[in-house]
Amino acid sequence: MLLKQLLKQLGMNMLWHDGTLEQFIEAAEALDMEYDYQKTVDGYDFKAWYPGDEDNEAKICF
């Protein structure tokens, strides 16, 4: 499910989701995507993208 969510969000506005940081990292790695995350007051801001296509990224808040 998280794999589909990452792919669906590529190039779209932010999505709020209840997955865990570990699940999003695992999903990004399974798709051979680069990723970055930042701790926020409410949880995490996570983004993932394919190498060489940084302008087309998935952004998810959880």
C-alpha cells in the first residue's frame, strides 16, 4: 500500500498519512528511490524521488 502511495504522490501536493517512518523508508528503498525526512512538531515530513528526477518528488506528512 505504501509503495502505491509513494508512486501516486510523485509530482503532486503533500499528502497526510498515518504510516511510520520505517515503513516509508522501506517503501522508498524497495522502489530504488532516494529519500529525505525531517522531524516536525506533528511527526515527520518525508519526501522521496528517483535519482536524476529530483523535481518530481513525493511529499508526505505523517
